Amino acid sequence: MPRLVLVRHGQSLWNLENRFTGWVDVPLTEQGEEEARRAGERLIGMEFDVAYTSALTRAQETLRLILETMGVQVPIIRDQALNERHYGDLQGLNKDDMRKKFGEEQVKLWRRSYDVPPPNGEALKDTAARTLPFFERAILGDIRQGKTILVVAHGNSNRSIVMALDKLTEQQVIELNLETGVPLVYDLAPDGEVLSKSVLA
């Protein structure tokens, strides 16, 4: 049975500092490295045919630590289609400072809504527009061949994939938050239909 495991990268330096990160390449913190290793421990025993990750270091390093902890090597495909959403003018700015300036509701819309982009940035809708075609073509292409796939990416690129798999509405996805370093395991039919889902928290 094909299986898909999604992992959001471990805590990054700007996650810790409560800053909008987006496409800025920031490293993992010590806690983020530990979260990656813990994810690897939870996945020991699974056999992956291929792993996908983004073009950003924090996701690639999380993947490296997961595989190292599992004691396995698999082919790795890196693609910026899986990058975090681009936060535009907010990149590098503190989230609490932005709440004080623009209000809690506006910042929540920028962070969680489906179709409200931050200034000069991407909404989740825009992230999905580049993530999902790649997911359909490459990742589901592997799933249709019966492969077990590991994807280590970002909060919003993974949210767009979860939204599609779980058939969430634009309203439901607002409440969807993916924790760093926590594997989501989907057992799938060969056509990509979800048979079961578990969270390895």
C-alpha cells in the first residue's frame, strides 16, 4: 500500500525569534535539530523509496537528520515548488510587532487565510498554485507506482497538500496549524485517495 509521510521542518532560528521567515534561508535551532531527530525516531522501521524537500536549508537539514537517525539513505529530490510561502514585506519582521501595528485579526488573515496575501507576498492560494501541481505530477506519480514517500517541507507548502488530501474548505484551512517536526502519515490508495491518517506526535 502506498504511504505518504509529511513533516514540517524543525524549529528554525526565526521560528524561535517569532519572525516571518518565508524564503529567507535561516538555520535550525538546537531544538529544531532535536525535533528532526525525534521525527526520525518515530519513523524508524518505515522504508522510503524517495524523499522530497524544498530548496531551503532548514527543510533539507531536517530531512538529513531524519534519515541519519533512521540509519537509511534514499534518493532525495529538491524543488522550490515545496518552499514555504513567500511572506513578502513581512519577511524578517516580528509577528508580535506586526500584531501591534496591524491588529491580531489582520495578522491571522495573512498567516492562515487561503486567499489574503501579505503585502507583496503569497497567500496560501498562491503557495498551493505552485506546490500542488508538483505534488500531483511528481509525488502522486510515485504514489501511483506504489511507493512510500517522505516529504520534508514547510508549514504552508505542507498545509496546501493537507488541504487537498483532507478535502478542507477555505474556511477550515484557517484553523490548520502543523507543528514543527511532527510526522503526518497517510496510507493511500494507488489513485491518491486517503485510506487512513495518523499523527506521530
